[in-house]
Amino acid sequence: MTAMTLAAAQSISIAGDVPANIERHLAFMHVAAEHNVQLLVFPELSLTGYEPLLAAGLTITPDDPVLAPLREMARALRLTAVVGMPVRLTPDAGVLIGALVLGADGSLAVYTKQHLHPGEEVAFVPGQGGAPFKRGDEQIALAVCADFSHASHPRLAAEAGATVYAAGVLISEGGYATDSALLQGYAAEHGLLVLMANHGGPSGGYACAGRSAIWAADGGLLAAAPGVGDALVIARRNDAVWAGQVVAL
């Protein structure tokens, strides 16, 4: 079994400012590469902030040139990055909450949020999810926020052969205890390493909790950011043993 390092990018998004957010993502990717991270997962809608009222005007198709700097950096650093962005799969389709998988090999895959939070239907339509993908020895299944509130979502991921369940989220202070307990429970129930990448600062009018975390397949906490702010939450596997680390940016 080869070594594997993955990380949650607890980032702070500037509302609607995609160029500035791309620059911040690139900085995260550089620091992650310095720590030999192979898979880096950002929060829900990380490139725009969680801004439903702005989403329609910011929406892209997955192959939009705006992603080129991120895709090129992922390839140069040999790092697979999962970034959040509102997307349309075709120009006349509805707006989806996307998680774009920018592959270390130059590939591009799209996961779209399947289960909308109440109220999101005003700005978004439900997506179709996406197939797990392989990184090193691990099979990665993605989730975006409210997806994991449906117990069938991680269960189906495990049944499909996933070993890692990686969620980009927006979780407020009030919802953190319940949501983190759910994710920790899924780790133990399904034998999954569970990663949660939360926003590190306010977004969309929500006071986000930060405290991004990674749980081992027995439900034990490997690492968690202590609060809000920019941080990398890292899990590193050597000889089948996982260890955690938090790096403040």
C-alpha cells in the first residue's frame, strides 16, 4: 500500500469575486503541495462563496476557461483539487451546485449536489451526484453539504466501493454539533475515512463554524481545525496507519 495524503482546505471566500477566490485557491494548492497532499477538497461553492442570489450570474460550464489556472496548477503540482462552483451542464440547463474534480493528470470530472437544503430550490436545481474516483489506493466519493444529511448517500458510496467520503460543506455554528456527529457516525458505520471541508469565515449571511475535520474509518478524530480562519486539515497514511495534522495559513 503506497503512502497517501489528503486534506480539507478550510478557506474563506469573497462573495462573488471569482478571480480573487481563484488566487486564494492557488495559494492553498501551493501549501498543500509542500505537505505532499495528493487530494485537496474545498468547501461548498468555494470559488464564489455561498451566494445563491449571485449564482445565476456566476455560473459556468465545467470546461470554462476561468478554471484554467486551477487546472494547470493541479497538473503542475500533481495534486487533485475539488473546488466548488455553480455550474450548468449545458447553456440552457438549470443552475447546479457543482464540485469540480481537477485531476492531477489534467482530467476533469463533475459532481453535482443531489439533495438541496430547504430554500435552495429558489436558485438551484438538484444534481445527479457523480461516480467515485480513484486517487492512489483510495476510492473517493464526494458529497456537497446537505447530501450527507441523507443516510442513504454515504451508504451508497460505501456500497460502490468508496474508502473515502469527502464533503465540501457550509456549516454554521448552530448546525455544527449535529452535522459533525453525523459524519463521524458514518465513518464508523461504513468504515470510511470521512473528510469535511467547511468555510473558514462568513458566507451568504451565515456565520460559518470552520472546524473542518477528518475522521478515521473507526470514527476516531484524526484532525480538526480549532475554529475559523484559513487552514489545511491533513490526513496522512503510512503503512496503513493514518495520522492527522493542522496547518494554519
